[in-house]
Amino acid sequence: MGSAVPGLFLLLLYLASGCWAGDCKGHRQILRGPPGYVTDGPGNYSVNGNCEWLITAPGSNYHIVLNFTFMETECTYDYLFVYDGDSYQSPLLASLSGRTLPPPIEAKSGKMLLHLFSDANYNLLGFNATYGFSLCPWDCGGHGRCDAVSSRCQCHQGWGGRDCSLPVCSTDCTQHGHGRCDEKREHCLCSSGFVGQICQLGLRDNSGVGQWWDVSYKDESFSPRTASAGVYLSSTRTFYMFGGKQK
Ligand SMILES: *[C@@H]1O[C@H](CO)[C@@H](O)[C@H](O)[C@H]1NC(C)=O
Ligand SMILES: *[C@@H]1O[C@H](CO)[C@@H](O)[C@H](O)[C@H]1NC(C)=O
Ligand SMILES: *[C@@H]1O[C@H](CO)[C@@H](O)[C@H](O)[C@H]1NC(C)=O
């Protein structure tokens, strides 16, 4: 008699949340926040799942920033795709798989579509991410104030760039002795043979191997990739990238 109660409770929980534990084939959930979070729910997602969440900001002039708190899918088989828009035809921002916590992701169209695809076996925990809306890029990165009239960031002292993500570089660039600050004081100019945000990576030795580095942060000339690795071969003066996905 007592055992019927937890069963009923679970059924109600299942019905109430609609898209629980990834069992939401063909179902799209609309999230309007703000600010809120998006997750496939507690426990493991289902096998053969196709779940969709559409985050919708109050207008197309809003940026949506997604910030993961955990991520776990079967590496290279189960994917979370993130689009800048409301359909699979919208620009793909990320294709995420595995257990590496992704960096924050931004959509600029006022809409962000998440699609969780899982194959026939190994269903893992899934993901959880917070999201927020802002009229300014990256919501001014926690280092500035968004001016709603101009949609521009007013950066706190010591920070620069469109989204206040760049430390004013006069001290940083020289930190490793391989760079200097450029005139606009917004990024480092590295001495020959050095790369990286603060010119910390030497191209002529193996220091930093096996770790992740920002070679160029939000540089428009690099398109989005996930989980890629790179190596510089001085013999051919070429930088090779492996893996990831390019638009
Ligand atoms: C997801 O995160 C939100 C807040 O960050 C939390 O309230 C919620 O319980 C989490 N859900 C899961 C399934 O982890
Ligand atoms: C993302 O969330 C974490 C806490 O879960 C917080 O420490 C971090 O500052 C957030 N990053 C952004 C860009 O919002
Ligand atoms: C559920 O996920 C955990 C990892 O979070 C995994 O160890 C377990 O095998 C999964 N369960 C199933 C039935 O796949």
C-alpha cells in the first residue's frame, strides 16, 4: 500500500516538468527567464533522446549568455548543440560532448536554441546552465555596466574591450617579458616567437603542453570550435588545429 505513494509522486513529477530527464522526443520547451537556468533535469537523460529548449529574450536586440554549471554526455556520441536563433538552420555556436565544462556561450539574435541528442546507449547526467539577457555584449563580463541607451559597456577601471573582458594590458603584457601593450591599451603585442593573451606561450619550447590556453580570445578571425587541440610546427611555420567543429 505504502509503495504506491512514491510511484504516484514520481509520475506527477514527470508530468509536471514536461521535459524531465531527457525524455522529450519532439517536444520543445520555451524559456523566457529572466534570469533562469536550462537543464535536462535531475538524473540521467534518456537514450534516443531529442530534446529542445528555446531561450527567448524580450527582443532581438538582446544578447543571451549561457553559463554551464555542469556538463556530462557520452563523448562523441551524445551532443548538446547550441544555435544562435530558433532553428537548426540558425548559426551553430557550439557542439558539445563529454565532460569538459564549456566556456560561456553567447547568442546575439535574442534567441538561443539548445538541442540535446542522445544515441541508443550510455545515458549520462546531462547538463545544467544558467542564462541571462543583456543589451550589451557578454553582459559586460562582470567588469562593467551596461548602458541601456547606447547598448555599450562602461568598463570598470582596469578593464577594456567591447565587453570589458580584457584587462588593461600595460602590466599584463610585460608580465612574462615577451610583449608590450598596444596603443589602444586593449591587447598585447607579442615579441616574435611568443603568442597568447599575455604572450605567455613560447613557440620554441614545450612549456604549457597538455594544458588549455587562450591563444586568441574572441578574435573574429577564429570561428567557433569545441575541444580542439593545436600544435605549431616551426619547420613548416604552420599552426595545425585538430578536432572541433567549424562553421
Ligand atoms: C540547475 O541549476 C539551478 C540553479 O543554478 C538549480 O536550481 C537546479 O536545481 C539545477 N538543476 C539540476 C537538475 O541540476
Ligand atoms: C558562471 O557561473 C559561475 C558559478 O556557477 C560563476 O562563478 C561565473 O562567474 C559565471 N560566469 C559568467 C560569465 O557569468
Ligand atoms: C547514469 O550516469 C552515470 C554517470 O553520471 C553513469 O555512471 C551511469 O552508468 C548512468 N546510468 C545508465 C543507466 O547509463
